[in-house]
Amino acid sequence: MGIEEVLLGLADRVLDLDEASLVQLQEKYLKKVSEFSPTRDWERATVVYFMINSVRVKNKIFNEKVKGSRPPEPPKKSKTRLKIVK
């Protein structure tokens, strides 16, 4: 299995996770990233933090694009008793 296949597999697994659950972990990993130490644990925490952040950015872009692609809703006609008088 090549590197690209491994990365695509990781992407699939991360995309299957619930964003709300990921958001709960983001602060924890931001703190670990902020407290640098030249260890494998710090490296892993950094990768985890950016994976979580990438899902959030992806969802933000996705939502903006979907929202922007919908036609605007037509204005609702209001029922008024007023009449134009000339």
C-alpha cells in the first residue's frame, strides 16, 4: 500500500467522525501543541490538532458553498389592506 492510499484511508476515517466530538478535543490538542517538547507525543498531537482543524475548515467551506449555490428565497407576499390611491 502506497503513501497516497494510506493518506486517503486516514482521510476517510477522519471524515467519518462526528464534528462535534472533534471540536471537544480541539482545545486539548491545541494546548499540547502549544507546549512544545521534542517528542513523538508532541508530533502526534500536532497532527491530530490539524486533522481536527482541517475537518472544521472543510465543513465551513462546504457550508458556504452550499449556502451560496441555493437560489435566494423569493420574498413572501404580505397581506395588506392598504391600497395604492392615485
